[in-house]
Amino acid sequence: AAAEKGGFRSFMDKEIHDQPQAVADTLLGRTDASGRLVLDEVRIDEALLRAVDKIVVVACGTAAYAGHVAKYAIEHWCRIPVEVELAHEFRYRDPVVDERTLVVAVSQSGETMDTLMAVRHAREQGAQVLAIVNTHGSTIPRESDAVLYTHAGPEIAVASTKAFLAQITAAYLLGLYLAQLRGNMYADEVASILGELRAIPDKIQQVLDREGRVREIARWMADTQSVLFLGRHVGFPVAMEGALKLKELAYIHAEGFAAGELKHGPIALIEPGQPVFVVVPSPRGRHSLHSKVVSNIQEIRARGARTLVIAEEGDEAVRPYADEVFSVPQAPTLLAPLLAVVPLQIFACELATAKGLDVDQPRNLAKSVTVE
Ligand code: G6P
């Protein structure tokens, strides 16, 4: 087993370090000789894809947060409304789904029963279903109209890491493909974003190269009872995922909030010493939310919060209000989740390890939940 872990203490540790490869492999072989994006696996009639007027992402757990990131990118690039719904909620209400709906089912295992039931339900309503799945030959792709495989390789640790990054990457490819097909974007725009995506694996590696400080802080915080996570725009699902990782691995009460929601409730939770991770958007962003999130850091710091800030390299504005800054390389706003989530994964993994817990097999959880 030690050899399978490639020298890492746990499968999770190894899988976190496999992430540059997982993203690179998921991007591999997706363009033709002229650089045009081609998704051969997506065997849904192009006329149907052009006619799609709504996308609904169905998924559970971490895969659902990948769906939330996808919403921001696909709506921006394709101007198609995107809903993201937990598969088990979707299935048991009366969702408005028809022939013009593209349902995207996201699942690492391809076996999650809740997600499978949502796929069946969607197809019964006449929707086209596209699966974004990591496991070849699994049930969800078999029961879908088409599949876009993530190439993260087998994921052993129960809590998802590299599959999450690969799901987000695949969702970006889908968004760019639809934008290209439907004429929302010029070929050179698609190519330029693809170029930015191809630069992401090296940037993830840079985040991994600086993991020492994250680990140190995580060990110091091994006795922490509660951690909050704030993020805005695509940083919001990153905050949710950071909180989920900490719950799953370290059994610590953790909540993710949209930073804009702070004053509508969560700020009441802030008391002296409360650790809060804040995912800060790029200061270079087009419709910059940067200053609003920096104000949030200031507000919680004034109430005694310990602020642990994930910010872009060179972002000096956060420093006066941050107890700790974890910087990540620059990237376009929509792609930033692939970098920002990595320190949060490392934090949860290291804190759980410091508590003496089994990070690969947390209590009460299963890698794939094949019952409803
Ligand atoms: C379980 C796992 C989670 C995972 C979720 C969805 O709850 O513990 O880590 O995110 O299932 O799994 P899937 O295989 O559908 O992505």
C-alpha cells in the first residue's frame, strides 16, 4: 500500500499532488489540427445542442460544487441559463425540463444513485443528458446520451480532490465547446482561454510547492472547533468546497458563505479568535469584486476574526487585514477556482492528519453512495 501511495502519507495527499496531471490529462487531445475544440465523445446532435435553452447540472457533494463553478463560466461564455441542483432534490420536485434542456450529470464514480435517478428522470422528460464522469464503464455514462470523461485517474481517498479539479476543467471545455458551436465566441477567444487553461497545471504545481506554510498553520489549528469560509462569484463554491473538505476529513464544524451575504447573517458568528478563510477575487478582474471582499475581511477582522486569506500573487491590498496570506498565481477570474481550492484541500488534509484521523477513510462516509 505504501508503494501505491507513491511515497505520500495518504492517498489523499497523493491525489492532491496528482492535480496538475489530472487537469493536464483532462485537457489532452481536445483540439483538432487547426486548434479548434473538438469533443468527440459528445455525441449529441449539433442541431440539438444549438437549440438548448437551459442547462441543469445535477450532482451530489463535491461534484455539485464543480457544477456551481460551471454555472458562472457557461452563463458568461454561452449566455445559456444554467441551474445547479443537488440530484436528490431535482428528482423529487417537479423540475421544468424538456427537449431543449441539456442536463449535465457530474459524478466521479458514475455510480451515485441519487445522480443516476436524476439522469433517468431527466431523460423521461425528454432532456438530453451529458455525463461528466471519471470512471469508464460506469452506470451514469451508460444511461446518458453522451459522456465527457474526466481523466483524473482512479481516485481512492473518499473525499474528492483531483476528480473535482478535473470536473471543473471538463465543464470549462463543455462551455467553450458550446460557445464555439453556437457562435457566442470567436475561434481566437476560445483558443486564448484554452491557452490559459493549459497554463493552469504549472500554476497548481506552484501552489503545491508552497504547501509548507498551509500545513504549518493547519497543525497549529488542530484544536479548532469551527472554521468559516467566505467567497464571492466563483470563489463562493470554492468556499463551500473548503468547508466540506474540513467537515468530511477533520469533523470540524465548517460553513461556507457567499461573502456578500456576510452582513445578512453570518457576521453574527464572528467573535474574537474565530478563524475565517476568505477567497479573494483577482484585483485585475473585469467587474472587480476585489474591493468588496477586501472590505469584508476588514469588517470581520475588526470583530476579532483570524483571517486566512487566499489571494492572487501581488495582491498587496489584502495584507493589512490578513493574519495569513496564501497566494496563488494569477489566472483569469473564471479559471481561478482550480488554484484557490488547493490550499483549502491541503489545509483540511493536514489538519485531519494532525488530529490523528484517517484522511482516506473518514468515518461514516463512502466513496460512492449507491443507495438512495
Ligand atoms: C460521496 C463522496 C463524496 C462525493 C459524492 C459524489 O458522498 O463521499 O466525496 O463528492 O459522493 O460522488 P460522485 O462519485 O457522484 O462524484
